[in-house]
Amino acid sequence: MNCWLFNLRKRRLKTILLAAGLVGLAPTPSPEAVHAATSAMVISVSDGVTSATTGDELTYAISLRNDGAADSGPLGVRFQPPTGAEVTTVDHDGARDDSGATWSIDLAAGDTLALTVGAKVAALPEGVNGLAGIACITSDGQPSLCATDMNQMPGQPDIHAIVESSAPAHRSVPWLAVGGILVGAFVLALGGFFLLRRRRSARS
């Protein structure tokens, strides 16, 4: 039995190795291969400040790391500045356009990469409390793994505040108190009834 399992596993291993060799001949990676490449990637982004306003120049540091045992293969990185901000500088041969900045990367197993992009806040958007800069690892132009840096807008409600329920819990407390009082009165009345009845029976 053990010998049969060993031979079966050996045949399966050969099949996997053969398939892995054929993948290298494919012109484009399969969705499974893309998932395997990006699942080991780590991305973070920070501009080093907690608030921003009109006229501020922000410098975003994007950190990338390959925690996998194999090379990542060709991947893209895209940075989208906060609404109301414009990209001003891009390093590492990145490209910028009206909506952000992009890079092409290929990280070996265990390697790290630091990208830097500058942005200037031209206008503060209405109806929001914070400015969000978003960095994503992309595959075929589609985001697969993203990180966000959020800055508080001065004079706006705290972006970290917890929104309380519109119906405070204390409104239900009086009803609970009334219910408790009614139940207690009922129990006392019932006890008094049985006590009075018992005394009348004893007299008789």
C-alpha cells in the first residue's frame, strides 16, 4: 500500500513539474500564476504626515516586498493621489498622467523596493473629511493588492471617529424599568393573595 502511494505521488510530482515547465512557454501568465505571484507580495504607502490642506506638497513612499520563494514576474504599480491633488514627481523611471503614476517592476524572491512620488494638494474636495492616497500592485492594469494612506482635512470631523447610532440605547431604559416594576408588583400581589388565603383557611 505504501509503495503504491509513493508511486502515485511520484507520478503527480512529475506532472506538476512538467506543467510548471510548460508555463514558461506561455505568452501570457494564467490567472493562477498571477495570483501566485501577487499573493506573496506586500505593499504599503505613507506620506509621513497625518493632515493636509490646500497648497501642501506631499511625498509618498511606496514600499514593496516579495515574501515568496520565487520571482514575482512582471507586475505593475499604480499610485492614485487624493482627490484634489496632482502628481508632481515620480522616481524609478515611473510614468505620470492626469490620474496618477505607474511603474513596471519585477522583484526577485526576498527583494524589496522603495518608490517615491510627489503630489501637491490643489483643492480640498467637498463632502469628505480626509485625503486618501492609494497605491496598488496591478496585473494587466487591474488592481490586485492595494494600500492606503489617509490624511485628516483641517476643520472637518475626525476621520477616525466612530459614528454612533441614531437611536441612543438610553431611550429603551425607561421601558425596561416600567416592565420590571410591573413584574415585581404582580409577584408581590400574587404572594399576598396566597398568604391571605392560607390565613383564612387556618381560621376556618
